[in-house]
Amino acid sequence: MQGIRHPGTARERLLSAAVELFAEHGVSGTSLQMIADRLGVTKAAVYHQFPTKDEIVLAVIGPPLSRLEPIAEAAERHRTPAARRMSVLSGVINLVVEHRRLSAVVSYDPVVARLVRQHPAVATLERIVALLTGPDPDIATRVGVAMVGGGLISVGMDPAMAGLTDDELHRQLFVTACRTLGVRAPRAA
Amino acid sequence: MQGIRHPGTARERLLSAAVELFAEHGVSGTSLQMIADRLGVTKAAVYHQFPTKDEIVLAVIGPPLSRLEPIAEAAERHRTPAARRMSVLSGVINLVVEHRRLSAVVSYDPVVARLVRQHPAVATLERIVALLTGPDPDIATRVGVAMVGGGLISVGMDPAMAGLTDDELHRQLFVTACRTLGVRAPRAA
DNA sequence: GTCTATAAGGGGATAGAC
DNA sequence: GTCTATCCCCTTATAGAC
């Protein structure tokens, strides 16, 4: 709360630059020097904000991962498996659409995958998958859910979809995911 | 053709080790030292087989990429857009199933993506997407095709699907992809 | 918050012996 | 085909001044 600065605090600008670079080069392919260069500062300034590179990655993935818990909780308040599935699907799509570029990094970067495995949110992720499959899923259902998971992220990161607004993309993903899962989509709001 | 050796020529063993490591750590996260260590040789021995690291990546992605062309050609021999779509879908699924781990590397590793962009096979890839969408696709169709593309790869790399045989996985992916695309799957053979 | 300077190590890559 | 030895650069990370 001092002078006006365009994109936020130094920490926020750093994380924003990191996300872009991670998406473009991968975490292993992004050096602290690259992050510093994009911000127009030196590496030491980066180290002033975060003690290690891993801490930067954790700070990047933490906020989106922490949003999984409320998605699962909201879904579990519904009574039928079908309603729970629709609720969690909508929540996950919201998250993916909102973090189009980051989702792919979280899902597919090997360095991030290692950090995610040690993250408390993995348990929530399993809950979410269970909510999507429903109880005692057969192979076809599990394939469908896995396909939706990867598909959402791929579409989100697709440059050809960059022109779509978040609302449009959400609608498209929702109806397509419902088809993949073999369920009738509720009529649109 | 000399003495018996278990996994093939030195070059083949190197590429096999490279694929595993690329899938596990990403290309940027895989050093030539790691490849050499896995083979029980030194870096210099690796450099004897390939002049640069990029050449290793190209040798890894070349064979699967070269299989795109016959897939597109076979599909284009069919007369109707629907038949072409089913043909290309089956061919792509074959490819993904056969290279479960490699597909994710080719599709999502930023280093590989850069090399793929300069590869002649990109044109074929566009042809394949066009065959899947059909002429003058609307947004919903393009979303469906993008979702199938990413979904196939995600399911292929999913450890939970590792227990499925190639044939089983192919069948599951085919019917699920057809649902996503909103087409009736032809009855199984 | 940012800088200069530097340490310590690993990266890709090369030369030349065996 | 494989080795030892080496080069140079970039990496993460630290220390301390401004």
C-alpha cells in the first residue's frame, strides 16, 4: 500500500513471470536468470523473494491446488452420485479455465509432478476422481474420467481456444465432458 | 549381427533409456550423464552415438512421427468424412497405445514441442486434425477433437491403465473417443 | 528491494588414447 | 565403442554493500 505499481507486488510479478516461463520452457528449462531477466532485475533480487527454486514452484501451484478442497466439499454436499459428479465437474472446469496455462504445467511437468505428489492436495485430487467416477467404477468409467481429465487440460492450453472467453470455454468443456462420461448434460442456465 | 545382446544395438539401448528418462524427468531434466549412468557407460560413449542432445530427442520422436503419414493416407482413401474420421481415429489410437509413455513427452514437453514444430510431420498432424474435425468444423467439434487428442495421451500415460493390454486399451479409447466426438462407434470386430 | 561479486557444481561438448 | 581428461558456460545459491 504505497505508490501505484502496475501488476502488483514484486512477489506477485515474480510468480506471474514464473508461470509464463514454466509454461513455455518447463520448470527444468527455466532458470532463475530467465525469471530475473523477464522482470528486469538480477538473480539476487529473485533470491530475496524465495529461498529456493522449489519454493517458487510451490508458490505457483499452491493457490490453484488449495481450490480443490472447496470443490470436493461443495460436491459432497449433494445427495446423489449424479449430482455430485456434475458439481465436481463444473468446479474442476472452472479451475482449469481460470488457469489455462498453469494447468498443463501442474499436470504434465515432471518437476511439478514430484512436488504435487508430496502436497496435501493429492488426497483431495483422489477424492475428486472418486466423485467423478462414482462408487465401484468399471474400466469404461475410469477411462472416461481419465480422458476428461487430460482432455480438459489439453483444450485449456490449446492456442486455438485462446480466443474463447472463459464462459464460452466452460460451456463447451462441460457439454463435451458430459458426452465423454456418457451422461446427459443439465440444460444451460 | 554378432554375439547375442539382450536389448539390441548400443544405439537402440541408448534411445530406450532416453525415452524412459525423458518421460520421468522431462528432456530438460535429463542430462547426458543420467543417460550414460543408466547404460553404465560414460558421457563420451553417448556422444559417440549422437553428436548433440537434440539429435537424441529427434531420434526418439522420429519413428512415431513418421507413422502419422500412413495414418493420414489410409484415412484419405475412404470416401465419406465419417469413414475417414473413424479410420484416422483408430490409427492415432494405435499409435498412442503403442507409445504410451512417449506420447506425453512428444505432446507436452516444451523442448520436444520446439523440435516438433520444425519437423515435417507437423503438416501431417494438421491433416489428421482436419480429418478428425471434418470440413468446416464448428467450435463444439473443434473442442471435441482437441479433447480427444489430449485425453488419449493422458489415458495412455495413466499408471492406472498400465494393467490393460494394448487391445483392451485401444477398444476402451475408441468407444470413449467416439462418445466425445458425438458419433456412433461402429460395432466391434 | 535491489545490487555486485563470488563460490561450488553440473551442464553440453571436444580431443585423443585404447 | 568405450575410455580419461578437459574446456567453457550456465546453474543454484550465498555474502555483504547500498
